[in-house]
Amino acid sequence: MRLVLATMLIASCVAVGCVSSAAAHADQETCPPVCDRIPDTAWVLPNAIPLNSTYRWPSLAGVAMPMTGTATPRFRFEEVCATPVFPQDTRNSAVAGRASLTNPQGQWQLQAQVLHWRGDTARGGQSASSVLGVAAAAPSAGPVVAALTATTLISVVALGPATRTPGTRLSLANWRTIEQFVVYSKPIVASTVIYLAINLFDRHLALERFGAAATGQLALATDLGLRLFLAINVLPETLLFQYALKRERDEGRPTAERQIAANIVLIFAVLAPLTATYMAMAPTIEAVMAPAAFRGEYARLSFSLAPGFLAFCALTSMCNPVLQLTKKTWPLTLAAVAALLANLILVELPFFSEDIDGLAQAFAISLGVGFVAAAATAFRQSPIRPAARDMIVVAATAGVMGLVLRPLNAIHPPLLAAVLSLILGGAILASSVLVFNVGGLRAMAAERLRSAGLRQAFAGRGEG
């Protein structure tokens, strides 16, 4: 396990090193044969490798071995988790190198691997993502979690060049602005670390009290479920908050506050139905996503964890924007501390300490405590208030969705049931939003249609 964790940490460092080195300069070497090996500048520097102060890692470029054209350069987590070998693996044609450093038993081992797919960057990013994603097809839980983590890393690396502003350098930065950003962002980072600590602490308790098998069940249900919720939530959260900031610049603070209030309703209209569907269709989701050895427990644990996923996503996408607009983010850290204290108390109570289900419920409740604490502080400091009527309509719609979708679990194959639940649930949600004009979406859609009709009418007159 230590080797797996070290490999993932080095992968992160290598990815950052690749992005930064590409922007710095190209190697003064000729090709071929240099184009068939990873350049020295692509390897992470020793002082950037975790635990360097203890192990004094040497230069990875000096110990790296070229793997281009040899055996498939499989990742270490694939070896540990016995991921099956896939035919026509795209890594067979990639430029690859591996650096391995062995220490005595019981100490940290180091393995770093860099792959480069020749050709268009976008296509190379897709190849990298697909290579890591195939681990989800493995018959055990380890590759599934590893693939999800690594796929996120690849996405960040692939999008890095596209998000970099040309001509920007650290030397041009306004240090006063940097100082304000650090003060502004520290509470957000601290709260994220605390929530991660809660998760890890509960897994440690699960290992001590119920053994490795139960810990794996809890970890898989938590990781897959939370990542699914965050993946669905991140797009509307980001777009809506950026739109609110734009309106603040163009139309002033009161307009931005009204927009964030509307955003809260819209995000809740995503999260509440998602939670209802996830809980109602837990057996089907288990059959589609969970490895065979984890089925049964996955559905039950997911049902307990889903309200916590809702609370955590609501905290990040409904409370954070309110506090960010006021430039006061410290309540997020206090809310995370409240969640931590709640978790520490709950896991010691008899009801929550008897089995793995109790730990899952304690984790979900602690996330709920964090949301309530953040919401109470955020909305006390700000005049922003979401429309209560719309929130009630969305909650009622989510409840109806859960009742209607639950019988679909009897349909086989499970993938068909999952597709039908998306279609039926989407129809229920869309009908409710349009009938009750949730978040003003019906009025907005009508206005867009009228504007489009007028443009076509004017265009027709101009042609006539």
C-alpha cells in the first residue's frame, strides 16, 4: 500500500513537472533517437518528491530506464491490483520511461513513470484518460478507485496548457493581490483538508473495528459515490458562479446577490433529484458500477451515504459562493471543524459503532452538520435568500422521483434500468421545473423563444 500511495504522489508531481517543463524550454538534442525516450526535463526534481528530506532521492532522470517499444508500460497499481492485460493497449506505441528506487522492506519504495503519446495533444489526452479508465473493468475495487483518481489527474494535466494565460509570469504578479488571495483561499483549503481527514479517520476506525474487507466496502462506496456527485455538480457550480461574478462586474453587487440566490435554487434542482435517484436506484447503480465482490454492501452503504454527498456538494456550491461574494471565507473552516467534532462524537456512540453501516451514517451526518453550520453563518452575513417556494417544489419533486423510480430496479439488464431511470427522472424534473417556473427557467426559456422568433421575423422582412 505504501508503494501504491507513493506512486500516486509521484504521478502528481510528474504531471506538474511535465506541464511546467514544456513551458520552459525544449531539450537541445537531436531526434532520433532522442524522440524515443522521455527527456530529462520531464522528470520531477528530487526536492519536489515527497519524503525527500528523509530519503534524499537521486535525480530520476539519472536512474530512468527507457521503455519505448518494449513491454506494455503498466502502472504499479495495475500490478498490485492484478488488473488484466488488455489487447491493443495504446501504451504499446507511447514514448515511456520508468524510474524505480528500492529501499529495505518496511520503508517507502519509489516508482515514477512518464508516458507521452505522439501527435495531437487533445488526442493524446484522450488516450491517457482511456488507458487509466479501463482499470474500472477490473474485477476488484482497487483499480476502480485508482482509475478514478488518476483519470482526474490526467484531465487536469491535459487542460493545463489551455487554461494558462499567454505571457503571464510570476514576476509580473501584484504581490498585494497574491497576499489577499492567500488570505481569501486559506479557509477553503483548510476546510477541504479537514473533510478529507474525517474520511480517512473513519476508514482507520473501520479497519480497527471491522477489518480490511469492511473498510474496502466503505471506501469504495464513499469514493465512487462522492466522485460521481462532485463530477455532476462541478459544471453547473462553476458556470453559475462565474455568471454571478460577471453580473457583479457589469451590473453591481445587488444584481449578483439576486443571481446567486437563483443559482442556489438551480443547483438544488440538480443535487436533490440526483440524491433521490441515487438512493432509489442504489441496487441498479451497484450492479453497473460495483465490482462483483462488493455487491450487496455497496447498495446499502450508498443509501446511507447519499444524504452526506448532497450536503457536501451543497456546501461547496451553495454556501461557498455566498461567502466568496462577501470576501469572508473563514466560516467554511469553522463549519468543517464542527463536522469533525460531530463525527468524533458520533463514531463513539453505540448506534454508530456497531457495524460499518453505522460509520457510514456517522460520516453522512457529520457532512450534514458541516453544511448546516456553513449555511447558518453564510446566510446570516448576507441578504441572499433562495426562493423558499422553489426549494420546496424541488424537494417535493425529488421525493416523487424516488418513489416512481424505485420499481425500475426489477428491470434487467441493470444498464437498461439505469437508462430508463435517467429518461423518466429527467421527464419528471423537467415537467416540474416548467410547470412551477423553478428558478425562473420557464420565463427565461419563453423570453429566449420570443427573442428568437422576433429575430427570424425581422430577418424574413429584410429578405422580403
